[in-house]
Amino acid sequence: MADKRFKKIYTQGIMGVQEIWQDVETGVQYLYVGIGYGGGLTPLLGTDGKPVITPVEPD
């Protein structure tokens, strides 16, 4: 099995979905929002405007 670069750490919604994904190499978190046939992905930013980075925990 190949190593996966991203892991989903949060999800909510049914018709529209909001998810938070973490890059397991850098710890940077990304926000994904999808509704219908559209969606978007962006780095999750803290109140200081910098990307949210959390320590990577081994599975």
C-alpha cells in the first residue's frame, strides 16, 4: 500500500460538505468546501493570517 500524503481530520455536512485535510509531511491544514458539482480547496488560516500548522501524529 502506498503512503498517502493527506488525511481527512474533520468533516461535516450532507448536501454541502466542509472538510479539513492535513498534509502529513508538513502539518499544514486545508479547508475543502463542496456543494453540488463545485468545490474548492484553500489553506486554513489562523487569526494572524498564517496557515494553520499542527504537529503530524503517526497513525
